[in-house]
Amino acid sequence: MDVEILLVDSLAGLERNALDNMSLTDEMILVTTSEVTSVSDTLKNKVSRR
């Protein structure tokens, strides 16, 4: 599948399979709410992608 932009809405606390798929992307924008737990989860996902 040749896709330029793919928008994914997911639950909090992504599982390993979702993170594995995210690692295949060239670029990613993570969007979160200002709640401490949401920001924490988002930062964990960002770090695990490296």
C-alpha cells in the first residue's frame, strides 16, 4: 500500500505491536492531552521509537 499520510487514533498505552508498526514510519506526529499521565505515555512512546 502506497500511502503518504496515515492518521491513527489509538487508545492510551500503546501495545508492542502498535509501537512496532510506528517504527516503520519515516516521520510521526504524536498528539496528546495536557493530563500528566497522557504526556507521560506519549513521551514513553516517543522514546521507545528510537
